[in-house]
Amino acid sequence: MKTMILEPGKYYHIYNRARNGDPLFANDESFKFFLRLYRTHIMPVADTYAYCLLKDHLHILLRIKENVSGSVYKPFAVLFNAYTSGYNRRNGKEGRLFQFKLKRIEIRKEPYFLEMVRYINQNARKHQAAEDFCNYRFSSFRATVTLNESMICKDELIRQFGGRENLVRNLGTEVVEKNVKMFLLED
């Protein structure tokens, strides 16, 4: 699929992986560090609908906010560069950490969006990062189903899934991978 710039008001599946099969996240502190940087640099320019951070790759589903001006690419570059710098410093490494500068695919149709929400929330199960994806600490599942405030745009998800109960039920519904094949990092 052709790579495109990030445009206000559009939905994207953002993904990246570590270079050379190295770990992208060395420990729990690495995951938390990435999420802190994400909140600082990406949340001001994008609404987040799903994420999953795994040992060697990550997936994020977001929409660039309408009122964003200037380069929307820059906050992502700052995020990935700041994370790489901190990761390398903490782990005695040098050089690039991420395989790509920024991989993204625009999500244009609602059925793909809904399927990607499920796919990303269940990604820990696919990669056997947790026995139960619902309990995986570095995905958006718990942040989505909690009644507390979180970094996930739950109100829009509840609307798109037709209610809170439908959202929670659908997050656990098995993903039909052929429906999302063109949006996956693993192919």
C-alpha cells in the first residue's frame, strides 16, 4: 500500500517494529516510558482508539485532530527519536532502534476501523504475550473497558460499536484476519 502524509481528520493504523529482531521494549519501564512520551507528543495532535505495545513491535489506531496545523509528522519523529535516545541510554546501546521512520496506513471505511480496534486490542493474544489479552498491561483493552478516564476516545468507540455493552462484547469477538490483512504489520 502506498505511504501517505498524515492529514487532519483522517484515521491511521500506525505501526513500527525493532530493527534486526532486537527488542523494542526491554522491560516494563520501557513500555511505560514510551506511553509517557506518547501522551506528551501525540495526544495533542491525535485521538487514540487502540494500541498494543509488544516486545518487538507496536500498533496504534488513531485519528489526526481536525485543528492541527503544521507538520503532523514532526510529533511522531520526536516520539520515536526521544524513545530511541532514552532506550539506548538506559540499555547501553547506540543507533536506530525502529525499523521504520513512520509506517502508517489510512483507514477509510468503518468496517475496517472496527476490525482494527479488535485486532489491535487482541494482538497480545496473537503473539502470545499474555495468556489472556484482556489482562495484558500494554494494550488499550483495559483502558477501553474501564469506566475511568483514559487516553482512549471511548465515547466515539461506544457510538461506533452501538453502545458500551456492544463495544465490550465486540472487543472479545475473534478477529477475521482476512478482513484486516492489508492493514497488518505481520504480512
